[in-house]
Amino acid sequence: MSVTEVAKLLQQIADNTAHNNSMWFAVIAGGLFGAGLTAFFCYFIFTKTMRTEERRLRADLVTTERLRWLHDLRQKFAHLYALSDAHRHLLEQKVPAGEIGKHAEALATHFNQINEEAGMLTTMLSPRKQYQANLKSGLKAMVVLLDESTTAAKSGTASFDTKRYNEIKESAFEAIGLIGADTWEQVKELK
């Protein structure tokens, strides 16, 4: 090849590459691809962070609500057993013959309050969870025992089964303790 032919070939290469838009297209496409890839990763990281934050907030909410429920349950339970112990003492009192009617009326009013409190407490319990079902049946047994004793006291034949009452009460306190332990385990799992 002569120098003239080489010069023509170089000129032709220069002319071809000077007017070639494919290089600019590749540069622009590469820039857009890089920006798109960066945007995709930013979006991916953002959504993952939002999901993680949402799970954390949900766990905090569930934890707060479970602890509030446990606190309310314990408060209502303590109030109910304070009422039932007071009712037991009313049942065990010796009542003069002339005051049986007045005493029976006080017992009925007091028992209605206990029955109402027990009803509210049982609505907080799930029969599908064993400890809660045990507490629910214990509360029912306590209400039945107090109802039977109140009915007997109204007729003037005061009889109260203290042993049965204490067994029911002990079982209920055990159930409330197990419910508390179970709830704390669930809370720990969420954290």
C-alpha cells in the first residue's frame, strides 16, 4: 500500500467515525442505564426500609396493646376477687332474724355487681387459649358458688363452702399467672 492509499484510508476512517452517532447513543444509553439502576436500588432499599419500619411499628403496637390488655385483665381480676371476698364475708356473717330481708337485699345487690364484673372479665378471654379458658371456667364456677350461697342465705340457711371457694380462687390465680407468663413470652417474641 502506498502512502496515498493509507492517507485515503485514514481519511475515510476519520470521516466514518466523525459522523457516527452510535458512539453518542452508547454514551447516553449508558448514562441512562446507570441512573435507572441507581434509582432501582434506591427504591429497593427504601421499600425494604419501609417494610422493616412498618413491622417494627406493628410489633410495638401489638406489644403495647397486649400489655395494656394484660394490665386491664389483672385489674379487673383483682377487683372481682376483692368483691367476691367481701361477698363471702357477708355470707359468713351471722344475721339476726329480723334483718334477714335487709341482708338478703344487700347480698343480691352485691352479687349482681360480682356477676356483672365476672361477665366483663370473661369477655376479655379467649376460649381457644387454654389458660384463658381455665380462668373463664374458674370464674363461672365462682359465680355459681356465690349464687348458690346467696340463694341459701336469702332463705335464712347460710351455708358457704369455703374449701371449694378457696380451690376455685387458687385455680383462678394460677390461671391469671400463666396468662401473664404466656403474654410476656409473646411480647418477647415480637421484640
